[in-house]
Amino acid sequence: MSDNSFNPFKMAQSQFDKAADLLQLDQATKDLLRNPLREFHFSIPIRMDDGSHKVFQGFRVQHNDARGPAKGGIRFHPQETIDTVRALSMWMTWKTAVADIPLGGAKGGVICDPHNLSSPEQERICRGWVRQIVKNVGPNSDIPAPDVMTNPQHMLWMLDEFEMITGQKMPGFITGKPVGMGGSLGRTEATGYGVMITVREALKEMNINPENTTASFQGFGNVAQYAIELYQQMGGKVICVSSWGQKDQKSYSFRRKEGVDLKELQSVTDSFGGINKWKAQEFGYEMLPGEAWLEQEVDILVPAALENQITGENAGKINKQVKIIAEGANGPTTPDADIIIKEKNIYNIPDFLANAGGVTCSYFEQVQSNMNYFWTKDEVLGKLDQKMTTAYISVSDFARKNKLYMRDATYVISVDKVAQACHDRGWV
């Protein structure tokens, strides 16, 4: 990660610097916002199933909480780095601001690979993570959530540990919990649906009927699957999906020109979004290299996997037919790729606008948990549509009026809100 263009935190800082210059922020505000307010590094010693002991590294970064309690996921990943966590925590600050949610930004992680850990071992890591950070998180200070390779069960173990230590019932401490244990209906669909709500609004502005469009997706996890579901309900056709192949952990693109059958593909996909390549081929999918999703002749590209996937090296391969890139993942596009996308005149819906549906619904879950009163699924998805549509329109209008690229407009709106909150509090 020494190369700055692929260091997510350096990338997040350079994006912030651009917005700070457009807003003409003073030096103290810049210094405050380009670095996290707090970060925690800790060791989590675990007794493994075979009786041996192993020590895992854990992190929690609280980037800013001027607008409300910090909010952000916890990811389990073997390649996790502190710079990834710092970048993601910063992006969360901007994401909650642009969605107009009264929360700040945080992120957490553990360097581990859940594929190689038993369920009891994963439980011990979850409980160990909470024990190390319990004094610095809570429903009024920092509210975690699931992220890459973590799920509702992990959140419930963390909540249970937190409640056992504090001796109180506090379901609002964490979001992404199972429904029936303080989780919100609609949360599973929220991020993917949110991405497509912004695409729907962008197509409206372009006077394009979704039924006349095609799309290609990177990733086939939770975000991509629900984005595909809503896109197909809108009448669109997905012709390509990229994902990990099960077992070999290599990336492949699966293409079927007559369209992807979502249920069929889900039937051969594991819980981490890995597709069984042999079964997919039996269903008539062509198996292409991992990056081929980017080169398809489609109207819409949806990167919905990890950060730094569209780069200066591969952005030139994007087909000239592409009109919209909707960023379902966090930070999927590097700054040098942005320049190429602008030159190609592709409309970009940036990550922390496009994928703000997840944190919006997390906020709804937190509100419901704190009230101890839960909404129906239709209520949740209705409120989600309203929030996402309003956020999209405000950014789009601002971008048009100020002749700004959508990413720059999103940054300017969100950084301005957070800077204002810091000023109002007298921090800078």
C-alpha cells in the first residue's frame, strides 16, 4: 500500500483537500478534518478451538462526531490496514452529512479471515473486540454496524458482550442486528436499493426509460444482489456480474447477453458472494476475466465490491456506450480514473451519495432501537426512498448550478456541513 494512488487514506485526503480548497476552508479546519479525531489500535487474544492461542489486531477510528455520535461498520478482512479504516471512517463522515443524518463517521476492523475461522472462534473475536473498546463506544457516542465479511450474528454477539459488561439493555449500541433482536426490516435491502434509487433519479434527469437500459455489476454480495433486484423491477437488464469464484478466491466476470437470472445465480452463490463457476457455466454464463465487467457494452456500470477498482490503468477500457457509473462500493474509483471518466463524459454518482442507503437504514434502526418501537418494512423502505431521493436531488441541483462534477458537489456539500458543525461548537 505504499503507492499513494492505492493508499485509500491518501486518496480520501486528496479528495477532501480539493473540497476544502473549493470551500476556502481555514488551515485549522483543514487540519481537523483531514485526520481522524481519535483512533484505537488493540490486540485481541483468542483461544482457538484446538486449545492454542492467537492474537488478532483490531482497530476503531472515529473520524469526526461534530454532527452526532460516530457511525460506521466493522469489517473482518485478512488484508485490513489502518489506512483503509481511516479512509472509510472519513468517508462515513461525509456520507452521513450528505444524507442529512445527525451522525458522524467511524470505522472498525479486525485483521482476520472468517473463511478460516469456526463460528465459536468468530464469536470470541467479536466479544474480544468489544472488550477492548467498550469505554469508547455506545449508543450516544459511537454506533458500529456490519461491513465486509461481518453479519447480523456478529453484531448480536457484540451487543450481548456490550450489554453484559455495562449491565444494561442498549439495543441502540449497534445496528445491522437480526430482525426480532432489535434489527430493522428493510436493512438488508437498503444499500442496494439506495444505489438504484439514485440511478432511477439520474435516468429521469436524462429522460431515459430504465426499461431501455443494460447494466454490468462488479461484486455479487448483499449490495449488488439487492441493487440488481430493484433494477430488474425497474425494467433494466443486467448482462454481466463479476465475483469471486468459490474455493479459488480468483475474480471472474459472468456474462449472459440475454440477461442475468438473479434467483438462479443466487442459488449457486455462497454467503460471501462467491459464485460457483462450474454451475454458472452450466446455466449458460460465459466466464470472462475478473476485470471484464468494466469493458461491457452497457449503459450503467455499478462497482459494488471493494475500494480502488476503477483506476487510471483500466478506466480507459470503459465502453463508450456507458452513461452512468453508480458507486455501490466505498471509494471504488481512484482520482486518476476520475479524470478519465470526466473526459469520457460519463455521469458519476459518487459512493457516499449512491450507497448512503445502508447508513440511512442503520440510522432508522438506531432510532427504532432507542424508541423500542419498530416500523413495518414498507414504512422503512418508503422513508429510505424519500431520504435518498432528497439527497440525490440536492447534490444534483448543486452540481448543475455550480458547474461541478458530481463527486466534487457531494464533497463540497458534506464537508461544508461538517466544517460548519465544528465551527458552531467552537472547535475551530
